Amino acid sequence: MSLIRWSPMWDPFAEMDEMLNRLPTTNQGQKGFVPVMDVYETKDAVVAETPLAGVNPKDVEVSVENGVLTIKGESKKEHEVEDKNYYRKEMRSGSFFRQVALPTAVKEAEVKAEFEDGLLKVTCPKAAPTTAKRIVVQVKKKMKK
């Protein structure tokens, strides 16, 4: 399956995106993060990978329902020092949540998730493709009175 970039002639949200990008950003009050994710397709499965370094695998929940993969959990910072005078504080902690629609039907009951060296890998076996059922249209004529 090829990845196709959508490029509209006119993007009604481009001006709003540009305005939001000019706003100053701060991480104050940010209680969570959105993990990045790679999703690719093999001959037998759809695979999603997301780096979750420093996250305890017991704090991660993975589910697939109605063709949507959901990954959520929490990253806890155990030893935060309150008396430090931080110049920057970018270590992420808090809850995270990510959902992606899968590109093809999968066997949801057979989805497997593995966590190795800070990388979560979710393997979703593909379901057998369904074939369309051809329906014959019956034509009925009205009887004349």
C-alpha cells in the first residue's frame, strides 16, 4: 500500500495553523504527551511502533476496537527535585493517549504487543479480505387495469 500525500488547492486551515505556530509555547501546566508512532503494513500484519523510553510497561494499555488502535498509559517521574532552579524542564511525564485508524481489517482478538528497549511494538494480524456479494436486481412490471 502506497502512502499518498494529500495536497489541496486551497487549505482553509492553513492560516489558523500559521497563527497557532506563531504563539509562544510553554510546557507549564502540560500534564501529558502524545507519543510519536510509525504504522506500516507487512504481508501478514499491520504493525505500529512507538518509543516509550522510561515508561513502565505495566503502565501501558493497548487495545484495538472497530479498526482503531488505542495506546494509553502514564509516565511517572519518581524523583523530581523541587529545590532546583531549572533553566529548561523538558523531561516528559504524565499520561499519554494515542489513537490511529488501521488501514485494513485485522483480527482484533489476535493482536500482540511487545515492549523491548523502550520501544512498544503492536502487531495486528490481517483479517481475510471479504468479497462483495453480487445481488441480482429483479424488475417487476405493473399490471394495467
